[in-house]
Amino acid sequence: MGQPSSGNRAVETIRRGRFDRFILEYGPLAFEVIPSTDWRRFRVPMHHLLKNRDRFWLALRVASRYFPQGSFAVADFGTYPGSFLRILRHFLPPERCRLIGVGLLTSDDFRRAMGEACGADILTVNLDPRNDQLRGKGYPTRIPLEDCGVEFIFAIEVVEHLVSPSHLFAEAFRICAPGGYLLVTTPNVTRIGNVLKLLIGRSNFDRLTPLDYENREDEWRPHFREYTMTEVSD
């Protein structure tokens, strides 16, 4: 990344306290609510934003230093269930920022709800064309946006779900405006939880792709691979 723009108002207005107040007042869409059958890991009813608040805050805090002056467009790759686009809308008003969500699990109900909730345009795109389970479903693999038309792109916790992330990066490069940015986050394969698994003789990949994962109608995919920092940079 280059140097952040001095005088960027986002740096002055986006603070953790304001973000935490937003979470407390947040009304999740039905798509964001985590089913009660999965609450065994949580002490309170949970939704996607609340569960991922720390990683979303970090992405927002870092990105806000690089948001362009004036109006610009943002694309969120792997956008479902839409929580991050709703965060961006809260801090970036419509007259300043166009929001675009890209990915799968984008039903008509989801598109309609996101349009009403944050004015986002939701585009159905398969960003992982090398995934055999997604072939033959008729999803476009090219994002229906002009070249160089987006100033900032997010791919938050996406690349680990792809058989190969090369197509995602190629499309990001194509639609990114000159001087624009792509912000990627992904779990570090060397994180302490994985190290502890190896120390007790377990594979750090044993949870990533269950052997019985055969539901071809389910467009969500588990982790196919996790990366080190060096691999992500490469």
C-alpha cells in the first residue's frame, strides 16, 4: 500500500468507541443471525457482525486511512451475509460511497434486503471457477463491472474458502482503479491453535474440509487451504 492521504476525514471520525456503539444498536438481518443450534459456542444469541466484530473493526480501521477523498466505489468480495457492507454504509454515506457486494449465496431476498438496508448493489459471481463443485451452475465468473471502476476492494476471510484464489486476484486487479487498494484478510495457518494441534499429534487441517461434505446445493464452502503471511504476499 502507498501512504494514506493526510486530511482524510475517515481517520478522524471512525473510532473504536463509535464502532462499539454501532454494534450495540445494530439490528441484524435474518441472513446474519446465527441459528440457535450453533449457540453452544456462545453465551448470548449471536449474529455475524457480533461474532466477527474484531476482524471487521481492524479491516475498517486500516482501510479508512486509505479511502480516497471525495466520492468512490467499494467492492466487497464474498459479501454474504452482508454485515460488512452495512458497516461501511454506516460510516460512509451514499453521496460519498457506492457499495457493491460480489459473491454467491445472493438470493433475490438477499439482494432486496441489502438494497433496503444499505443501498448496496449485489452481484452474483463465482470467484472460484476451479472449484469442481461450483461448475455447471451457470454462475458468471467475470464481475459485471468496468475495468478500473472501483477504488477500494475488500476480501475479508475469503481466500481460504477457494480452491485457487488466482481468479479473485485477477478480477480484483481488473476492476481496481489506478492507485486503488485491495485489502485481504485470512486466517494465519501458523496461529497458536494450529500449532497446539500439531504438538498433540493432530493435523491442523482436520476441520477444514469434512469427509462427508457432499452437499452440492450448498454454495458455502469450508476452508480448502490456509496460508502463511509469506504465501499471501507471494
